[in-house]
Amino acid sequence: MERFRWEGIGNRIVLKQDFSDLNNIEVKKYIKKAENMIKNRGVKNIIVLANVKNINIDKYTLKIIENSYCQNKGYIERVIIYGLENNIQIKQKFSKELIDKKIDVFKKENEAMQWINNIK
């Protein structure tokens, strides 16, 4: 399964990330890979689109995700998370921990894609 893929959507560069069905250890490993991909791309205004359906993480791993965003904020315009419809606790953690950041949360990928297509 391909967990990361670069895609052009309109005039945007989007890094699609698939964290679905991962646990703490796996998420930490893939976060590091994502950080390297973003830095190596070396462009600004990247949109990160992350599938977190059935993700199983604790507060510590959520903090790692938040720190990763902060370390790459010079490259990242927005982070869009989707797939939280079945996990209310994690949705609350994401919403609480990442509030006031440029992060948007959607239930489904098509909702997130519509939002990206409407960015001016």
C-alpha cells in the first residue's frame, strides 16, 4: 500500500498521506518519512491531505504530529485531515490539540477535495 503520494490539484501541490489503520509506532515512523518528503520537495504552499480513518494513537503521538506540522510550517500552507467519523475521541483530541493552527477536519475525502478545489 502506498502511504504517500504527491498530486497536483488545480494550481496546488498536495501531499496525500494515508495514516489509516495505523498505531502509535507506525504513525511515528511515517511522520518522519512525511517530514523528509516535504523538506526534500523544497517548495512552499504545500497542502497536506491526511487520511486518519481508524487511526489508533495516544496523546504523545498526537503531539509528535503537531510538532511535525510546526517544524514544516514554512512549507505547508494547510493541513487537511479526514476520516474521523468513527472515532470521536481522536477527533476531539485533534480538534483540541490543533486548534488555532491551519488545520481543517472533514469526515470524508470528497469533502476535503471540494474544499481544496475552492481555495483561492
